[in-house]
Amino acid sequence: MTRKLTHGQRVMLLSLLGGLPALVIAAVMLVRELRPVLAWTLLLPAGAVWLGCAWAVYVKVVRPLQSLSNLVLALREEDFSIRASALSRDDPLGAVHFEINALSDTLREQRLGALEATALLRSVMEEISVAVFAFDEAQHLRLVNRAGERLLGRPAERLLDRASAELGLAECLQGEPVRTLQAGFAGGLGRWGMRRSSFRQRGRPHHLLVLADLSLALREEERQAWKRLLRVLGHELNNSLAPIKSISATLVGLLGKQPPPPDWRDDLKSGLAVISGRAEALSRFMEDYSRLARLPEPRLQAVEIAPLVRRVLSLETRLAVRIEPGPELTIQADPDQLDQMLINLVRNGVDAALETKGSVCVSWAKSGSHLEILIEDDGPGLSDTRNLFVPFFTTKPGGSGIGLALSRQIAEGHGGTLALENRPKGSGCVARLALPLRVEIA
């Protein structure tokens, strides 16, 4: 098997071959014209000069390449302290040295930036309250933060390289990547919000798993819901029980008088009528609350938007509601619940418009993957939006206070949203209803 010459050997060989013809010709001429002793006396220095020049060429070509190789090796080993010697940029070798130094500076800055970013990422991961895990393709743990250690009840040294099944996380690496699960770990039992994604490290697939404890947030939301509910219940009960208590005490005093006053029967009938009215109002309140709490799951079917809007507006006889037709759209929804929701929203808009003798306009459009329905009125607008969706809160005489709460519950049951806001231009309010064109009920 022939051995290939190295680059240095080829340079040396070419240098020797370049001067060999001249040396051979000189040797032949000297041997013919001069005595052998004198000829060899002249040939030996010439040969030495020839060999020295060839060696000098070799050194000038090979040594800089070896130096550049050492510089590149240092860069590969992330040693950016070694610098190439400063030469003129007009010289080809100097230009290479300059670019090597510039590359070293760039790599040093990038490495410093990467180290700082990694340090920041590690600090953030250690301080956040969600548990973060990274698994390799064999589902062995490769990374865990402090919250993950607390969740599994062991330090990182005892967790790394363990299989997901040993850690009780195998289920999290299967199924839907985003979901809520009820699970117990060494660090606690509760509901967890889970997110899983994939990434590649050194060309190999890995899984990033994030677990967030939902229990505290859910308990706080539950506490706030109870506070709102108790505030509403207390308000309504006080409105009914206070007059009942007062009138009952008055009637007891009336019946205790001897002799009774001549109109005591009329006062008794009037007082009992008030008590009966407040009792009926309290009964209606409880019925409305039960209705709000028992809203059934939507029964989805194809619903055409244009006929639905026209049908709802035909039920409003107090004011002619203007329609700005939109595209012909069909969505999957519960038509009965949509009817109820739009009836409530249109009725609220008409109530507001009648106060200022204004108008109401209904329009719809496609916005991305959603249908957006707008109900705009020229009424006085909203003075306070904080209690809009609080059940049984109302500013209208005779209002039940469940229309908007029920409407938002219907919208969210279809995977949509409902918002009320003042119009940016002019007076009045706009109800903005957004429903997905393809509804996915959880």
C-alpha cells in the first residue's frame, strides 16, 4: 500500500526539484571544464546552498501552517487567550492571522454571552415555583430544578439518570402534551397543570416536562368565588328579611294593643301582603340561582349565523334593531343556548338605547378561527364594569341580575368569550362575543 506524502514533504520535494536541474547542469559543465578537485570544491557549496534554500522554503510554508493549526486547536478547545502574531494585513499570512484573531474575539464574546444566558436560565429555573424536568430519548432524567426536587422529595443527585417510571412521571410523558391531572408525589397531592414539549440536544430527541401546582390558585379562586357569592346572597337575603322582620314586629305590636285600632285589619292585610311579596321575591331569587348553577352542556349542531341573528331580532318589538350583514357562516353550537344569550344581549342593548332614544346595531365577521358578533348601542355607556358579570347584581329596576352571568357562562361553555366595553368613539356600549368556528368541549 502506497503511503501518501504529507503536505510538508511535498513542499520539500518540489523545492528540491526546482533547483535540481540547475545543479545537475552546473555539475556537468564544471566536471568537463575544470579539474575534479576544483569542480567538487565549487559543487559542494552550491549543493549546500541548494539544500538550505529548499529547507528555508519548507520552513516558511509549513511552520506558519503548524502555528495556525495550533491556534485553531486552541479555539476548538475554547482557549481564546492564544493570539496570532500581528503582521501587516497587506501580507496574505498577516490577513489570515488577523481573521483568526477576529474569530477568537467573536467566539469569546459568544461564549461569554452563552455562559451568562445559561447562568440566568439556571437562576430562573431554580427560583420559579413550577417543577421542570428534562428526559432523554430513553426517558432517563437529565435535568431537574429545585421545585422538581421538592416535588419528588429527593435531591438532584438521587434523581438524575433515573427512569421516568422510577420517578412516577412515566404517565406524564404519554398522552396529551397539555392537560390537567390529579396525582400524588412525595412533595404533595393535588391537581397539576402539565405541559410537555420536545427539543433536541446533540441531535437526539429530548422531552421537557413542566408541572405547575394548581391547588393554591384553585383554592384562591374558590375563596374569591365564595366571597362574591356570599356578598350577593347576603345582599338579597337582607333585602327580603329586613322588611319582613320590621313588618312582623309592627304586626305583633298591632295585635297586642287593647282595644285594637279600628283599621287593624287593613294594616294586617297590608303587612302580610308585603311579607308574602318579599317571600316570593326570595323564592324567585333561589330559582334563578338554581337555573344559573344547572346550565346543561351545549348540544352541538350546525347553526347558520345570519338566520339565527334575524330570528333573535324579530323577537324585539320595542326598537327596530339595525343589522350589518356579515359573511355566510355556519358554526357548531347549541342553537337554544345561543338564542338565549343573544336575546339577553340584545335586550340589554335596547334597554340602554331607550334611555337616550338611541339605536342598536348587530354585526358579525370572521376573525381568524373565531366568529365575532358585535351588539352596539347608543346608550349612556358603562359607568362601572367591575360588577357586570356578578350574578344577581343589577342596576335596572326589576332586573334579575343573571342575564350577563348566564350569557358569559354560555359563551365559555362553547369555548368562546364575552366582553362588554364602552365604545371608543361616541357614547354607548358594545358587547363583543367571540365563538370558535370549531368548538371543542373539554
